[in-house]
Amino acid sequence: MIKARFTRDVRGNLVRFAMTGHADSGAYGQDIVCAAVSAVSIGAVNGIEALAGFAPDVDADEVNGGHLVVTVDQAQTGESQHIAQILLENLLLSMQSIAESYGDYVQIETSNQS
């Protein structure tokens, strides 16, 4: 199962997401749940870099997959922060849609920073 955890700061901004595990919903190379989650999560990271103009902190298992943690620099302000938030909120919505259709393979949790 893929577990996705999204973290918001005290202002409600998404500042971190972590995805761990494997969907195992199909054979390797034909797992549509894994493909969907990979596409939307990497798309969000690439979008932040290209459209918001900064690189978030990314920790990923490039060899085995199943591990992606992305943290957005809270020092970003103005338009860069606004664009990053739109992309991250869209990622959360996309993940919720995937989980609605494939709940046996994807679990989503949101939390607030302490």
C-alpha cells in the first residue's frame, strides 16, 4: 500500500509530503496505481521547480522507489509561495481522487505541524 502524508504549517500551507510503500495493484510495469501516484507526485515537484522558481528539498529512493519526501522551504514568499501552494493543493486533490478509486492501494493522511 502507498501511504501519503501531507503536513500543513500553522497558516494552513502545505509544507511537506511523504509517500512510502508500493501499490502492488498489478504486475511490475503495469501497476496503474503506482504510475498515477508517481506521475502526480513527480509532476508536482517538477512544477514547483519550473513554475515557482525554486527547488524543494527532495529525498527519494531512486533505485527501488517507494520513498519520496518533499519539503517546501517556508522562507519562500510572494508569488513563488503562492504557485507552490497551488501545485501542492492540486497534488493533494489528485491523490484523494486516486484514493477514492483505489482505496485498497492508497491511504492519505493530513496533519498540522506542532
